[in-house]
Amino acid sequence: MLTKSGNRVVGAFPSFRELDSVLAARRLNLHAVLVDAEDPAAGPPAVAKLRHAYPELKILLLCEVVSPAVVSCAIEKHVEGLVLQSDAVEEVVLALRHVLQGRAVMPVGWQAASLQPDAPLAALSEREREVLELAASGMSNKEIAERLVISSNTVKFHLRTIYSRLGVHNRVQAAQALQREDLTERPHVPGGGGEAARPEELRVS
């Protein structure tokens, strides 16, 4: 997709560490990098490291939904672009082109997402929610594994995913996000509006 549009692709890397080691060894001059914003190993933490180590590098985030955590990461780290994984190939290529030209690309609806700091909790799966609640209660990974009859490695995987979705770095911050939800939860009011429309267009500035 990218090479056919005239770009040179250096490679795909599971984390910042692998990318950084390749860049240091080959002394490559990258112009842009596409980051899976919802990957526990290559999401917000990788974006922060990329921005610090390579401040001139253009960053284009890919995400399934425009969540508050992803938008917060894009704003705080001055990310140049954000596109949906469901977008057409042509739209992703166009977004990359705009980013390389110095333009900012954000999907429709990102402003609304930025005003909902606790919404990522709703994106957690039932099992992820269980792991988060048990972790917040003070249980260790081993205790959580025994309670849910899963392996400790599976618990670690769920926690990494939870941290990525919530835009936090440890279980203390994740527990605080859960506590904020408990304090601000309001009863549902019928007729208060349906689901937010899924963003389908790109906004370029």
C-alpha cells in the first residue's frame, strides 16, 4: 500500500526499542512513522519515546475508534495525524501525504472524544474490566490469575492492554481511573441521546 504510493518503507517493528536499534545501526533518515495506538507495546509509550528521541519525525496514529486516550496522546505528544484502521487505503495514504507536507490530520469527532476523559473504561472487555477491578482491589497478578483461572502471563497481557486503552502506565493510575468513574457515575436518562456516530471522514488543517 505504502510503496505503491511512492513511499519507501524501512520495516515494521514491534516496539520502539527495535526501531531505535535499527535506526542507530543503519543511520537512516526517517520522515514519518505509523503507530498502532492501541498496541500495548507500540502505543502511547512508544509515541512518547519517539517524540523525545526523534522530535522532527512525523507521527501518524492508527486506531480502531477515536477514544479519549488516543486523542489525549495525540494532543500531548503533538502527533501530526490520526486515522482509523477502518478507513479506506486511499484515505490512509492521503493522510500520510498531508502529514509529510506539514499538515495536521484528525478524524471527525476527535474534539468530542477529548472532552470524555473516563470514556476508555467503557471500551474495556468484560474480562479486562474484571482484571482491572481485581488489580484495583490490591490483588497481585498471581492472585488475579488464580481467581479467574487463567495464567499469570494472560493477566500481564490484559493489564498491558488496559494501560494502553486508558492511557496510563501502571495499575495505580488504572485504579484511579476506575475510582473516578465510581465517583462521577450518573444514572442513565432515557432520551438523552443515542450512540455517537462513528467518524468516517478526515479533517485536515
